[in-house]
Amino acid sequence: MMGIETMKNVSPKTVDRSTLVQRSSVRLDPAAPREDRLREFIKQIRNPYCYLDGKTVVKISFAETDTTMEDCLEHYLRGL
């Protein structure tokens, strides 16, 4: 298994697509506790920073902040 830093640094432009997991193939038990679902998601997706969604390579990153996605969306929508 790759280390966290290696996973973070995968380039979507050069990654071997055959090593990536399709997001739609991940199956989680909605009744399981949040921690268990998170652990299972990471186990199945293998690299939460880079995966496939259909034919698209998805690369995500996480900010070191207390601001939530909801906060960001609210701020964005208020600015429209």
C-alpha cells in the first residue's frame, strides 16, 4: 500500500489509469458508523486523493482548515 504522501502526490496527468479504482465500484453500508464507513471507503478506493469517476481521473486535496464545504458554498452563494 502507498504511503499518504505518495498518494497525495500522484499526478492525474501521468498516473497509470489501470491502478485507479472506479468510484462507482465502492460499496458502503449506510447503517455502519461513520468511522467504519470512512475506513471501508479508503480500503476500497485505495487512494482517496486520486481515483476514476467514469473516464475521468479525479484528483482531490484537503485543506488544513476548520472551514467546512458548506461554509465555502454559503460564502460563494452570498457573493452571487
